[in-house]
Amino acid sequence: MASAQLPARWTLEEIRNVSGDQEALPLDTDRSVEWVAGPEGHARIHPEIVLGFHDLCLVKPVSDEDWYMGSLNDDGSVDCWTAYSDLYEALRGL
């Protein structure tokens, strides 16, 4: 099972302060993550980091520096529909 981790140089307190969600948590990466936006259809994302914000998530893929925002589904999977090049901007976009 993969572990939950925080982004480099970020604390949980900083993530909570920037996002405004005091219950934000790092989540286990052992889950299905899909990119569901755009004309290319669905594409699998292999998560390195997953941050949970109630019903939303931010996902940092293994092979990409972008952060993907999506919905956390009841089964633990994530459907992403937008991307940010910067974690700070992604946190503010929640």
C-alpha cells in the first residue's frame, strides 16, 4: 500500500492555511485517479501525492509537475477536471 505524504517544503498547517480548509489531509495514493476533462477523453493519472479537502482533491502525478484538481468519489477514486502549474494557486483555487 502506498503512503500518504505531503509535498516537499510544505507543512500540513501551511496547506490548511492557504486552502482555508482546516481539515485538509494527505491521502493514500493507492487509488484510481482519472483525467476526465478535454476532448481526449479519460486518461489515467498515477499519483505521487494526494491531498484531500472534503469532497475535493489535489493530485500531483508521478511524471508531471502540475497539480490536478478533482472530485473524491465515494469509492475513493478521483476524477480530475482542471490542472494548475503551482500548488499555491491550486490551493487557492479550491
